[in-house]
Amino acid sequence: MNTLGIISLLLIVANVIFTYKGLTDPLFFYTWSLEVEKVLVFREYKRVISAGFLHVSWLHLIFNLIALYSFGGSLEPYLGGFSFLLIYFAGLIGGNLFALYVNRHHGQYSTVGASGAVCGILFSSVALFPGTSIGFFGLFALPAWLFGLIFIGFTIYGIKSRSGNMGHEAHLGGALAGMFTAILLEPSSLFVNYLPILAITVPCVIFIYLLVSRPGVLLIPRGDRKQRQAKILSIDQRYNLRKKEEQKEIDAILEKIHRKGPDSLSQSEKDKLDAYSRSK
């Protein structure tokens, strides 16, 4: 039976409060979500952590909190609150950093959610207790190590195929970061449970190696010629292109003022000019 620890409870409360604020205030959501361009170009590194407490819907939040409750309730009493917190944030940060790396050429890519942190907690449990059963709504159960292998396979396929609207990259990064943190905290688990740990680690290492060395082969489906031939812009290129487009709009507004006077501007044009002047 799970005994929810104080750290797990505080994390659940933080996720609920942050998500509520994000769902009711779009500006808050935009300010704290993980967006590649905002982190890599504008260096808003706070988003790497803050995005882990936002969710796109209440259903998204509920799924993550159920998983956090299920695994945190047994893992926190075993490891202690501080170690549990280390694993949680290792999964959160590791998952978001891996998502940033995979999508580093896609400046508008954004993601939110505690999935990376939860995967870190989940795979910590797999590394420490590979023989325990993971049940699914009371219908059937799988050994933790087998569930881990299936989950990793599904996640790798999701990254490669870009299937669904899920943050597969954060799942994989969070799972590995959390699992390795747990092993560092409990080194004896590596000697006792080395087979399931290796079974999960080896395919991940191979996939990441291929991802780094041949990203085009893995991330772009072979049958999609348009995607293969599409030019992938770097973050800086996207930023410069956007700034050029903005400058064209401002130049057109200034030309309109020159020809027809300031009273000829629409409200949207006035807002754009005001935002441009404040950014200088």
C-alpha cells in the first residue's frame, strides 16, 4: 500500500497550482513553457524547470499525478525525501534537455508537462525493484523490467516516427536521468539488478548514438520525400528570418505614416509600432 510522502504531496500541489495558473492565464503559460527558441536564443533557462509544472489540460495533469502517486508512494519512503526530490528533478531537467537537443533546429517547438520527471521516478523503481509488478487498472500486470523495455521501445519509435502529440524525447531523457540518479544513490542496485538495467540502457545508448551520428536517417521517415528534401533552418537562421519579417512590417508602417500621417494607422499597426519601440 502506498504511503504518500511530504515531498510527493508538495510536488502534486505545485503541479496543480502551476497548471491551474497556466490554464487560466495564457500569458503565464507562454512565459513559463519550454520553447526551443526562448531557451537557446534568448537564454531563458528557467523554462527548463518551470515547464515541468505546466500541463496542456487537466487530463494531462491527472495522468501524470496518478503515475507520481503510484510510484512515489513506494519510492519516497524507501529512499527518503531528499533523494526522491533529486530523482524527480533529474528526470525533469534531463527530459527537457534531451527534448531541447533533439529539437534544437526547430525554434518554435514547445513542450510542457511533468512526464520527464514522472518517467524518472518510474524508471528509478524499475532499476531498484525490477521484479515488482506494474498493474493496469486491475486487468493485468507486467514485471517492472518488462514494462520498462516495452515503454522504451514505444518511446524510441515515437521519437523516430514523430507519432502522436506526446513528448517522447522528454520521456526517454527523463527515464534515463532518473534511473542513473537512482543507481548513483543506491550503487548496490547496479550489481544486483544489472541484467534489467543493461537491457534498458543498451537500446537507449544505441539509439542516442545513432541520433547524434545520423539524425536524418532516424528522425525523417524514408518514404516522405518532401520532408527529406525540406531545408531545416538553424535556430539563429529562424531568429534572423523572423526579425527580417518584423522589420519589413515596421518599415511598411513607417512608410504609411510618411504618406498618410499617423491617423491612418489601424489599431493593430499602432500596437505593433508600440511593441517595436519598447523592444529597442
